[in-house]
Amino acid sequence: MSLRLALTRSRLSNPLIRAPLARTAPIRATAQRSYTTGAQKPSGGRPNAAAMIAVASLGFAAYYTLVKSREGQPLPRKQKVAAEKPQETSDVKLPNLEDRKVPTFDQKDVTVVFVLGGPGAGKGTQCAKLKDDFGFVHLSAGDLLREEQQRAGSQYGELIKSYIKDGLIVPMEVTIVLLENAMREAMKKDNKTRFLIDGFPRKLDQAVKFEEAVVPCQFVLYFECPEEVLLKRLLKRGESSGRIDDNIESIKKRFRVFADTSFPVIEEYEKQGKVKKLSCENTVDGVYSEVKTIFNDLFKQ
């Protein structure tokens, strides 16, 4: 048997070879869902060069036009925010202090100590003790303003009320005249010449004008205290004080105003060596013990 015939017979006898091949269903491409609108473009194509050139040309033209339109113009600046100020009536005329050429009082005859500190620092409490022990007259700028606000027929009453309610500084001309009048009255009535001025000056220009128009101060007694401590004290005081500025909004404004305007006053007097600085976080008696030491050295009875 030839090899070819043997191979043929072997194939015919093998069932796997004899069985016809099963037909396989043709593979069809499954359609994919598209989330784009319009007809799909074949992938892999190159971008249209003409379109790209057109877009670039339009962008450059717009930029060039913008640059040319701004030539010679300054850079934009932030607008300054106007200082907070309540609405004032046009008929309120402030006292005129510009004509004062020399102070009203002589520093040799009249002693003034400015008492400064944040709202709620305890200035009034300490001044009350100094008044009894050293014969000072305690003048609170805030109290004088509130009294003037309540005084019948006062020409400054409404103006003062609007400033205090908003936690802002009353015009210095009004405050200085009220302080000067109170000093005159104490000198005439009780022959007093030592004054503790509490809560004034609130601004550097107030200090300058007071010393030019009334009398130079001898030194500044400054009470330091963290803001969170002051806030707790003021809110507690507001429960019974009846003061229109012992509310959270006015208190925060007063803190901001004090930081912005009163610190420069303290810094200026520090340059002159005229600041006595104390912490008021201690008890009232603890703070006064330190205050008394300072006054004993300067005003021995």
C-alpha cells in the first residue's frame, strides 16, 4: 500500500476528520452608544489647519484691540472706603477751637492724667479709688457726653446720641469743650486742680488739640486687657447698665475703633516717656495696688 493510499484511508476512518466542520456565525460589530450630537467623525483625523489659523487670528486681534484701548491708562486701584459716620444734621455747629493760641490752664497749676484702656478695662472703677485717696476729680468723657445727650435743650444731644449708638467717636470739639467746662466748674466750686480724664483722648488729633487748647497732660495711665476678657465684662454689664452701646454690635465697633485710633495715641506718649502701663486682668484690688504705687511716687500726700 502506498503511503498516499494509507494516509487517505486513515483520514476516512477518523470520525473527527470525516465530520463536516460546523459553520461559525459571522462576527458582527456591536453598535456603541454615542453621547455626542450629530454624525460621528472617524477618529484619528488631523485637525483642520485653516480653522485653527482663523481662531488664532481672531484671538490675537481681540487682544491687540484691548491693549491699544488701555494705552496710557493707570492700573485700576481699590476704591477707598469712606470712614464710618452717622448721618448728621446740617444745622449742628461745632465749637471753634482753632482760635486758641495758648492753653486755657497752666500746667504748673493744673494736673491732668489721661486714663486709657479698651472698653470694659475698668478705668472708671480705678479712677473712683484714686479720687478718694489722692484728691483727684474724675472726669469721664463718656459720662459727660451721655449727660449732655440727655440735657434738655442741648444743641449737641442728637449728634452725640447718633455717634454713641454706632460705637463711633464723637467730634473732638464737643468732647474737649465739655471737659474744659467740667474742669472750670470743679476748680470754681471745690478748688480742685487735679483731674483724671477717663476715656480721652481717643485719637491723636484729640490729644494734640486738648493740649493746645486746654492744658498739657502729665502722663497717661494705660490699662491693658485681652479683647475676649473685655467682651465678657461688657456683655455682663449690659444686662443692667441700660447703656445703648452695651450691645454686641456696638461693642465690636468700639473694639475696632479703639485699636485703630487709640493705639497711636499711646505710642506717641510712649515716645515722650509719659505712659504708665498696667495689666487689668487681675482683681480690682490687685490692679489698684499697682496703680497706687505709681501715684504714691508721683503725688505723695
